[in-house]
Amino acid sequence: MSYNESKDKKTVTVQAPMMRTPTDYFIGSASGFHYCKVLSPFKVLEWMYTDSLFEFNGINNQTNEEEVFLQ
């Protein structure tokens, strides 16, 4: 799998390898298959909750919001 971050670090594009067989494949039981490596939704959530925060100093942004509510 390949991961490509945008220049502004706000989006990540994920590309996975794949293999497919044509519908007229010489082995009938394997015709029309599409195999693809799948990214787990839990891996995406892990990236969102941890790794994505490092680029934007996520902890410091939260303290600024808390100070507004306290005033």
C-alpha cells in the first residue's frame, strides 16, 4: 500500500495493489474476480486520533479553545 500526503498535510490518499481476472478467463470458476488489499477502518481511526494530530500541534489547539470557555 502507498500513502501520499497532500502538501497542506490535511488529506492522505491511500492506494492499494489489486489484481482482477477478465470475465472471459480460461478458468471459469476464477473469471471476473477482483482482489484488492483492504485498509482496515480501525487503522484509519488510529491515524486520525493519533498521527494526524502531530502535524497541527493538536494538544496546543485544544488548550486555546479551553481558555476561551473559561473567560
